[in-house]
Amino acid sequence: MSDIVTINDGKAIMPGANAPENREYNMFIGPNHPGIEGNFALKLSIEGDIIQKAKTEAGFLHRGFEKLMEERLFIQNIAIVCRICVPDPDPNEENYARAIEAIGGIEVPRRAQFIRVLVLELSRIASHLFTFGGHAGTIGLYTMPNWSISDRDRVLDLFEELTGGRVYHIFNMPGGVRRDLPDGFKNRVRDVMDYVESRLSEYDDLFFNNKILLNRAVGTGILPVDKAIAWGATGPNLRAAGFAHDVRKDDPYEVYEELEFDVPTAADSDAYSRLIVRRREIAESIRIVRQVLDKIPEGPVWNKQPNPLKWRVPAGDAYVRTESSKGEYAYYMVSDGGVRPYRVHVRGASVTHGVHILENMLAGARIEDASQIMFSLDACPPEVDR
Amino acid sequence: MNSGIGLIVWIIAYPFVSFFLGVLLGGYGRKLTARVQRRVGPTWIQPLFDVIKLMTKQTNISHGYMHDVAMMMLVGGTLMTMYFVPVPGFHYFSQFGDYIVVMYLLLVPPLGMALGVGQTANPNGSIGISRALQMLAGYEITLVMTFIGFAMKHGTTSMYELMKLQQAGGPATWGIFAEPLLGIAALFALQGMLNEKPFEVIIAPHEIATGPMTEMGGKYLGMMFIQHLIALPMELTIFMNLFLGGAQSWVEYVVKLFVLFTLVLVVNAVYGRFKTDGALRFFWKLPLPLAALGVVMIMANGM
């Protein structure tokens, strides 16, 4: 017993916990907390159960991606950019490759463009399945994460077969993609798409039509469309406010122009709307994947570049953008004609959604909604630390 | 076994029997939930391993005297309540304390927890305790209302007497069939008393980082686990004695325990949790009026 240390002695261990003069106290959600989304933290000032002020704290996964890229060869950076968003890495790869192609005037074979779209849509499906699990966890419905994340594993199996990696694929290269589709791969993709599609109705029964979810998510975390635009929201968060902006439609890249798909929107712009837009996007992604499998032409998949160790990209700059599952991703790249990029700037969706919009939306919200609002915005903490 | 040596053996053995049942129920709960979630799940006696691990940890931090005393109130209060709840072959103490005593004693563990967690001054814990006390206003009132109905109908407040009356009358006289409104209301209250979803607002990991458990570790958390494992069969037994005719043999008792707990678990697996006010609103909108209506019907039928 002599080893036991008595701490606290009845006094507050959290700053502000005994502050009767203003009745506010501080609470932390993260970085080690079931309710936080990745390597991230929220510092909340609370009165009663109402959040007065929210401050996000990033930096727990700081690698300095952008600076790192200036120190490495063009080809080496492909293994870095995918780490900027773990659940949906492929838009980063595709953006990075496309920026180099734009500067260098490199042509991408059509088959490779189809494969890129295939990979991007599979990545979107995997990312949304992950998000469903996270969102369901915030209201305590733990069956949903177990279902959706195990279903996501089937998509990861496809990635493993195609690229060799389950989470990080390092697959989109300047000039195409690293590998062609393996034998029988198209059939296996069709099987997985059929399976995921069949599961959507079960998700509806368990989660999307669940009375508790409706009770908690409808009307929670409303982001009016004018504020969404003013604050720079993109992707499903913007579309849930009724604004049908999608880079795949508005500024098509790869072969999206040749594919038929709808852009799901919702009107209420609350946590439920953002969730249901993602649910509908999975159905659209399945539709796109099936068209890709039907239309993909034969031919080479990589317009291979010379020795990557000595490969110089001509001087110039390029701005390219992609519609990721999180929102709009854009890369601005400058090359000075050397073997390394002079500057790469990543405009991700998560700084906007996971920091600026989240901090604004949490002020005035109830503490039990904080985690749900955060997950409904679906940010990628590593991208904040880029 | 309600006198002499048998009684002494029961008094000593009952906490262990109850704990063992709690371990089996807890393990079953984790296994069943895992299967609904398409997982394999841990072994059936995982709760025992958890308790052993926690209780063999060295305690490095205490938050003071009240933090330690609270653990005694938590486990002691649960053990004391347990003795007043009759089970097959052991109902000695129920002659000294009726359902009112049980309801009173049921408040001791949450109050103990409130004192201990309050001492830690962790806001997550304090919010969890405040939620626990608020939830009492939801399920506790409903439970009391259902009990009032039965007490009025049968003219006794003894849980043992009520159980015997149902056993004598057969399944048709079981509370759940004879007074379905009270039975349904009490099922909701049971879900709340067990802190299972949709009423799991006290722990709420994503909101308050497991609430009262946040600042607990090692033996303190172990004590909370032990309390939970003892309380689990006891709370199911209270419902069983009032609405399922109790049990005349241990086989019947265990079967009824597991069937009842399965019902609780399935609901828990497919629902999220209400907000605190949502849970209270639900109790006051549905189970409580149902129970009140059940009481009115008993009164209208001339008790």
C-alpha cells in the first residue's frame, strides 16, 4: 500500500474543471479517445453540455509531406502522397501523376485511364464503407462498423491482387499505371460489386433507416449551403447542402466524361444528409465500375518514362484536381526542370472540413453530438498535417 | 437450504455462484454480439480473464479515501441487494426485505460510484455519473410503477410471495402474460437498468470516453467489472421473479436467465444509443404511460 500515490486530493485534475466563476470547463476529445477520427484532437470549452468553443489540435501525424516531396525524386514521391489520406489514398496518387503528366506533356494510354477510374471508384467505395463504420460508432451502433469494415476488406482484397498493397497502392505512375489487370480480375470485381450492392439494403435496415440514427442525426450539425460555399466545403458535404458540384462532372478528368453516373444530393445539409449522400454515392460508384469493366479497351497501361533516377520533368507548373470521397483534392506542382519537384502543394478537403468548418459547427452544439458532427464531415487527419 | 448449515453455506457461496453466472452471461453476451456482428468473439469465460488481469495489476494511483470507499459501496451494495432477491433454493433474506427494500438497495451502487467518480474530478466521469442519476428517473420510475401494479393486484410487496403466486397459477399467471402492459414496460426498464442500448448513455465511449470508467484502472476497474458481473444475473432475476414466474429449479432458472438476456442483447446489437434527454423522453412517452395504464386497468378490474 505504501507504493500507492494519492493524487488530486479532491482538486480538479483538468484545467477549468473547478471554475465556478464562469461555469465553463474544458474537455478533450482525442488524441486518445474512442470518439476521435484518427490522429487528431478536439479541445472543447463547455458549459453544461453545450460546447461554447471548439479548437482542433493537429500535428500528431506530422511528417511534412509537402516538404518531403521537395527532397525526393519524382518517382519516389508516389510512395509518399498516398499516405496523405489513409482511407482514400488513390486520389493523391492520381493527382500527383496527372500533375507531372500535365507539366511534362506525357500521354496516358486509354486502358490506363480506365484502370485509374476503376481504382479511384473502388477506393471511394472502400472509404465510404469505412466512414459508415465510424459514423455508426459515434451513436454506439457497433454492429455497423463490424459489417461495413469487413465488407470493405473484400475491396481491399481486390487492391491487393491488382497492386500488391491493401491500403497504400503506389499504383498510379506518371504515364499510366504500374500493372495491367490480372487474369479473371474483371469477374472478381463484378462479384465484389454484386456483393457490396446486395449489402446496401442490409445497411439500410440496420443503419440508414435505424430510428436511433434518424433521431440523432437528422437536424444535427446543419451546414447551410451559403456557409458551405463560403467556408470552402466540397464533395459530399457540399452536395448534402443541395449544391451538385462534382469535379468528375464539372471538370472531367481521365475517362469520366464517357461514363454515365448521377451526382447524389440532399437538401437538409445535416449529419444525416451527408451520410445518405455517401450511401447513394456507393451505388453510383458501383455503376461506374461496371461501365469501366464493360468499356475498358485493350492496349498498354504505362507510357513508361526513362531511368527514374535521372528523370527530369521539364520546367513548368500545373494545377490538377480530383473528386475524392472526402471532397475535392487538388495538387499544384512546380518543376524547375530538375529531378525533384520544386514545390508541391496539396489542397485537400480535410483542412476545410476537419478544422475550419468543424470548429464553427461545434460552437453551440451539444457534447454528445461532437463526435457525430466530426465523423459526418469525414475528414482525413493526416492531410491536415501534410 | 434456508436454515442451519445449508443456510450458512448458501450465504458464503451465493456471491461466488452469482459471479460465476455473471461470467457465463457476460461471456455469452460478448459471443452472441460478436456473431451478430459477423465476428468470432472471445472465449466464453473472457470476463473472468478480464477480472483476473485487472485485479492482479499493481495499483499506483488512488484519488483519495472516497475513491477507495466508493468501491466498497459499489460492490458491497450490489452484494447486499443480491441476498434479498430470491433464487431457487435460497430465499431466506427475502422474508426480511421485500421489493421496496430491493429497490432502495439498488440505489446504493450508483451512489457509491457517484462518490468515487466525483472524487476523480474527471469531467468525463462526472458527466457519466450525472447521466446515470438522470437515467434513474427514467427506468426506475417505470419499474416502481410496474411493481405497484403487481403489489396492488396480489396484495403483497414480497418478491418471494409474488413469485410463488405465479408458480402456483402456472404460466398463464406469469406477469408478462397476465399483465402484458406492465411486462412490456418492465422489459424497457430492464434494458435501461442493464445500461444496454438504446439506453447506454452512461458509458457512451464516443461521447464521454466510457464515463465513470475513464479514471478507473487496475483494481478499481476490476471492482467495477466484478460489480457488473454480480449485478447482471441479479437484475435479470428481479425481472424473472416478477414477470416470468421466477424459477423452481436451477435448470429452469439458468434457461430463463439466458433467454431473457438474449432478448436484451439482440436489441442492444441492432440499435444505437439515445441522447440522455432522448432516453428519458422515451421512457416517459412509452414505458411509463404503459405501466400507468396497466395499473389503471388493475384498479378498474377491482384489483
